[in-house]
Amino acid sequence: MLSVGALRAHLLAARLAGPIATLREKSLRSYRLFAAGDPRQMLGLDPERAWTVGELLRLMAERCGVSPDPAHTSGHDVIDPDRTVAALDAFADRIRSAADHREPVLLGTGHPQRLHGFYAALAGALSAAGCPVLTPSHGRCIDMPTQFGLRRHYLRYVGGVAVVCATPTIAPGREPGVHTHSPLPVRAALAGAGGRGRRLPRLVVGDHGWVCGAGQLGIEAIGLADSDDPAVFVAQAEGRMSVVVPLDDAVRSDYYRPLTRYVLNRACLSQ
């Protein structure tokens, strides 16, 4: 069992919390773009009201622990490790509830190179506990906007976790999927899940557009978010998400393994 103290020490050592790699300039730019309604920052969320940059900064300071000072405009952002631990506890408790009630669950990530292993371990544990881990719309084509215009992508499930791929198949030894913030994949998955004779998830677990897109459609979502992802925290503040874990979402994939152990242990799903 990983203790809270050991988890906190790992968060700081791996720079998942504390001073993180995300730059303050990048976070502030994200807040400005969100306040302006830029779709690249909305992640599929249609906020209930307009949010000012000042309001976003105060929200992120409350939920993440970043500096609330608008004059602090450079350097590395800081995430409070105690907020991360508290959110991981709530995240694990919701996973345990899903397992106890054998709820149908959909997992998806826009950070497959970094976070796929974290979600795949959850998918395996939930499946072993009797939860239907849904894989709707597998192989479906999705035309997604990129910096080069619309490009065809494909929705696939790897280890029970939805990812977006640039090619119809994943070559052996290749990373499973591409990085995306888009809500289009979760919309495609939910459209498939809602077909005749199928069932919608009771819970969506993921990040970026997966959780914001699901929350916008009225499905409970929990997930992870960095300090430059204000849409996810706004979704939580507006009641569209139940749990958000603040952490750096782009460190080495193996650095998330202690978090996996902690969550599964707390959720009583360790094997």
C-alpha cells in the first residue's frame, strides 16, 4: 500500500505536482483563449456563462494551487500536491463506487503516449470487478480539424481505452494513438453507445475532450487535467464533472504508475 506521504513525495519528485514543466505563460494564454471562446480551449464545453481571465485565474488557484497573482507572468506553474492527493482520493472513491455497482464505464484519453497505461490499468481492474468496459464505435472514422486542415482519424480501443489514431491500424511496437484535445471522439463513441440494444456509460473516465465532451452531454465524468486546461476545471465548477485531479499530464508514462497503485489500492481493486 502506497502511503499518502510516499505518494506526495513521488508527486514532487516526478514533477507531477509542485513546480511542473507547464509554463506560466502557456497557462495564462490558455485562460485568455478560453475567456475569448476559442474552440481549441473549450474542449467541447459550452460554459453556462462567460468567464473572465481573472475569474479563471482565481478558479485555477483554488482548484490547482497556481499563483493567483496576475502580475506573475513567467516561470513554471505550480500545482499543490495536497490538492492532487485529495482529488486522487475522490477519484479512487468514485472508481470504487462504479465497481461496487458494476456500472458501465467508458475510458478514453487524448494523451495516449503518457496516460494510456494509467487508464488501461483502471479498465482492467473495473472489468475484473464486473463493470462493462464499453468500446462503442470501434474503428469509426472521424474527420478532425488539424493545423493542416481536416484529416481522417480512427477511433480505436487499446486495452479497453479509447484513443484516436491517424491510421486504421496500429503497427506492432508503435505508440497507441495521437495527442488530441478534441471532443469529437467522445461524441462518436457515445453516438455508437446509444444505438439500438446498446447502453450508454454511467461514467466516463479520461481527460481533455473526453471528459468535457461527456460532461457537456450530461454524462458523469472524472479525470485528470493540467494547469493549462481551464475547461476541465470550469466543467467541474459548473457541475459537468464530478472529480478533476490536477497534475502535469505530460511527464513520462512510468511516472504515473505509483498513482495507479494508489488509486487501485484505495478503490480496493488491487489484484
